[in-house]
Amino acid sequence: MKRILPLCLLTLSLVWTLCPAALAIEPMGASVTAQVCYPTSISRSEDGTQLKKIYDLGPEEDPAGIPRSDFEQDGFHYTLTDLLRQELPENETRQHTETVSIPSKNKDMESVLALLPAEKEFITDDGLTGVLSLDLSTVRVEAAGYGSSTREVSSTRSYPGLASQDTQYIPKTVEEDGHTLTLQTIHWQTDNTASMDGYAIGDRFTAVATYTGTATSSYVKGYTVTADYTGTVSRIALNKVRYVAIFEGTPLIPILPDEPEDAAPVQFNWLAIAIPFGLVALVGAGTGAALLIKRRHEAAEEDAE
């Protein structure tokens, strides 16, 4: 029995020595990957030794999702050798209308057009630029506001043929151009005289009355001119990034099922098959040797008896 134990230990040590690859295999841990990106185009060289995959990604897409692993295709094994990055400028163009508003002291069209250039450069709120042209059909002039002013108004009226210088015959107010004026002064003139007791006494008079008042008028303080400018605005935006994944290819060695008799013999990897069978054979041989030794030992003990 003492010889059987070392023999079994020797057999187990051989098994572990011949299986280092089995012990080296460890499960891969799960990893978080980005969303997979898909190529927009694929090109391949004529000899198959180089393959390019082009990815056009937006600003929200993560380039980590571009596959980088080796793969086999059309008899070649491809390995990533380079990943190039290139910004793609994009020209954005659209029609735009811009409304301008400017003050003016006058409302005649000649004065207004002098304030409006035929063309004007504009920048939109989102950064597009362009030279726009004045649309004459959209020019409008409106009063910007009104003010008022007050002035004195006077008028003189004559009232002839009065028998006396009595103010009761003189109107106290008169209307002038829509304004009411009030009597301020009266100047009497003698139109005729009569002799009474040797004295010349006037018997006919003319009253010259002066009326005054105030007049309030409104006026336009200024004008506001509005007009539309129309045209094309554009900008160059870097909204896409192009990635070019370059793979180098090496041809795979084909395994032909049927070989002609004069063809060179195909080298077969017997080691891949021999190792598993060898392990089984070693275990079996070790077990058989242990049993054989045991039986001999038992037979020797019976003979001794």
C-alpha cells in the first residue's frame, strides 16, 4: 500500500502538468459597452489585404461604439491598425426675411429711401449670415407720436353807424377760424358831428374792437419707417465627424477536404488530439499499475503464508 500512494500522486501531477491551458482559462467579466455604431460605407483593396470602414457620427454619438475587434471575411483575417478622425463641415443655407425699423423726421418717400440702403448684411440669432436686399413693396411710414402747441390769436372787428359810444352794442365774443375770441379793447371813431348850441357834437360813431384768444394745435413729433430685407443666409457648421477604421488583412490557410494523390501531404496537428487521449491513457495506466502492484503484493502475502 505504501507503493500505491506515491504512484497515484505521480499520475495526478502529470495530469496537472499537461493541462496548464485548462487552468489558465478564466471567465471574462461583463463590461459596459457603448451603443454600437454602424458604418456608412465599406471599401476593400483589390488584393484583400486592406479594408476600410467609414463611420459618419453626429455630435451626440459616441465613437467608442465603433467595433475594433478582429474578424474574418472572404478568406482573410482582419485586424484594426488605425482609426482616423476627420471633421466634416456642413453648409447650412435658407431664405430669411429681416424687418428693420428706423426713425424719420419726414414722411415723403425721397427722405425715407435715403435712410434705407438697397442692401444690408445681417446675422441671424442662430448665427447664419448673408447680404439681404430691400423689398420696396414693404416700406411703411407711420407717425411716431403727436405733440400740442398753444398760440395767441387776435382779430379786429369794426362796428360803424353807432348812435353812441355804448359798449352794449359791441359783441363780447366772436368766432375766428373755429376759435372763440374775447373782447379786449374798443377804439371809438367819430363818423359825423352835429352843431348844438354852437358845439360840434358827434352823432355817429364807429367802434373798432379787438378780440384775443388762444389756439391749440397738434403736430406729428416724428415718423417710424419699417421695411423688410429678404435674401439668403448661410453658415458652415461642424455637425458631423467622420471616422475611418483601417483593417489589415492576412489570408487564412484553407483546409482542403480532397487532395490529389500527387499533392503534398497536409500537415495535421496531432498534438491537439493526442493530448486529451494521452491524459486519459496516463490516468488509466496509473490506475492499472496501482491495481497490478496491489495484486502482486497480495499474491506474495498468500505464498508467504
